[in-house]
Amino acid sequence: MTLPRFEFRKSSRSNPTGECVEVALNVPGTVALRDSKAESGPVVVFGAGAWAGFVRELAR
């Protein structure tokens, strides 16, 4: 499976000690996450609806 070219940015909630999550929102209909310490490591990809539901539940 070939992944699209994600453009990652650090989360505004990232820890200044380097424990960071990066998020990519540039591919329509998807949200991608990765560990900023492992840029070539695994990427977790969510559909936009699944991500919205996840964030909604966190906000409860």
C-alpha cells in the first residue's frame, strides 16, 4: 500500500521535552498521526469521520 504524501506538523499540545505527536491534515478525508521522534516510523491514518468521533469523545 502506498501512502499519500502527508505534510506533518507538530501538535499544539506537544510536550517541549520532545514527546511530540505530529498530525497531517493535507490529504482530503484523512488525518494522519506519527511520533515526531520517529519520522520514518509508523503512521496511523484515520478517516475524517472516525477522527471527528474520536476527538468528540475526548472532549466529553
